[in-house]
Amino acid sequence: MINLKQEPLLEEMVKGLGPLLLVFMLALGLTPPARAQDDSRYKRFLTQHYDAKPRGRNDRYCESMMERRGLTTPCKDTNTFIHGNKGSIKAICGNKNGNPYGEALRLSKSPFQVTTCRHVGGSPRPPCRYRATPGFRHIVVACEHGLPVHFDESFFRP
């Protein structure tokens, strides 16, 4: 074992690296939670807006999906489910399938099959009743670290 008191040069090097090593270790410790937060926002986006292969796209579909996804306490006014594959949705956050839109949003280059569910009841309390509007639309999302985390809107593009 090296005695730092007998090696003054080595002792100075260790003292000089101490703060740098501390900053490096703190950065390593902070990285996983930040990534986990990104993943949780992406997972929430998927829960609220993604349904790969819908069984029917009528009013009953909306009512059951909104309830299963926890969007009925209170009844959410409007929600859009995107159908297809996750890779195409993620690609909106890059140049492969997305373009900048407004301040910090991304617009899909290609249309997606979607179902928009609109609340048609008077009360915000369950049971919630929804009207389904299926279609192919371009979608606008907010992205963080290459992942969609917020659905902003969808529209037909001329």
C-alpha cells in the first residue's frame, strides 16, 4: 500500500482530483433517475395515446379504452389513440418521420390511423360517454430525449 504522506506529488494529485471525482460520481448518480423520468413520461404517453391494434373503433371502443386507461375520473373531454407501431411514433421525434412544428413540437411526416374520443355527457363523473371519430391524420407531439411525451393535436393535411 502506498503511503500518501511519503509521496507528496501523489498526495497533491489526489487532492486535486478529489473535487473532480466528486462531480463525476454525482453526475453518474443523477443520470439513471433522469432517464427513468424520461421513460416514465414516455410510458404515460403510451398509456394515454397508444393502442397498436384496436378492436373496433366505435363509441363502445372509446368508452372501454378510456375507462381501462384510467381517463374517466373525471371524464376526460378529448383523447386521441394512435394506432400502428411505436417505432413510427418515436421517429416523429427525429428527422425520419418528423419536422419541427411551432416552438417545441414535432409534426409527423406521414399520417397515422387514429381514433379521437370526445366526451358527450354533461357530467364529468362516470359513467362517461364518448363519441368516436376514426381517421388518418398527421399528429403533433412534444418530445424529450428522443421520445414522445405529450400528444398535442392531429389534423388532416392538404
